Amino acid sequence: MDLYILRHGKAALHVADPVQDAARPLTRAGAKEMQSIARWIAARGIAFDLVVTSPLPRARETAEIVARACGIEDRLVEWIELAQGHDPGTVVAKLQDECEREACPSTVMIVGHEPGLSILISHIVAGHNEAGIVLKKGGVARIRDVAISPAVRGELTWLLTPGMMRGG
């Protein structure tokens, strides 16, 4: 399986109240930047079998923009496991469930939040949670040949900032 891990775009300012913070949407500039990134992704002709997103609005909006650009809105699902504060092991377990439930998807995009996404990338490619990886807002990582069993592993082939995807 190939995993593409995308951090949500720029969102409204962080607020102290966790309920209000969870409800933050993308800003206009964040949505515009994500549309550009989505076009860049679509131009690569990547055929996602599944797009999974955190249920929080800023991630959901980001995932919807990408799914629309790629013409795969019907392949978009929410996983509570991608909301902020979840352990990478729960996301890996969810991927395992997906493979056991049906044919294992060959190409999956995951959309969520920091620090969970960088920890997930570290967990998969380094076998621990502290590889020093930081995924910027709107950034994309590609991990190829991800295996879930007997141990999770994969090869990091991209770690792109939004600026690297601009205009091309």
C-alpha cells in the first residue's frame, strides 16, 4: 500500500476552548492554497482507492477539496482516529481493519492534524515516534510499500511543503 499523508490547510486562529478550537474551518487563503495543492496532486494522476479524514472541519474541508479535484468524492470517509490526540497505533489498526474488511486498498490518502501525522510518519518509517519529521500545513508525505503486518513499515519518498507544490 502507498500512503499519502496530508496536513490540513491554514485554519482560523487557535482558541483556548477545545470545543471551539475543534470547530475551526479553513481560512479563505487556506482553502485557496489547498485548491492549488489539490490540482497539483490531481495532475500527478494518483489513483486513490480511499481518502480518510479527521472529522474536524479544517481537515474535512481539505479532504473534500482534494477528493473533488481528483474526482473521487465517493471514496471519502471520516475516521475519528484521525482527530487530534490519537496514537499512531490506532490509525495503523484502522488501516489493518480496512485491509481485513475488504481487499486492501493500494493507495490511501490520510488527512489530519499535527503532531499526530508527523508521529504517524515516524512510526511507519522509523519504527518509533520521534524521527524529527514535521509536516507543514498543506504539506504532503508519501510513504510507499507500507506493510501493516507483521510490523508496520514503509519507505518515505516525499515530504513536500506547500511551496514545493506551487505552480507545477
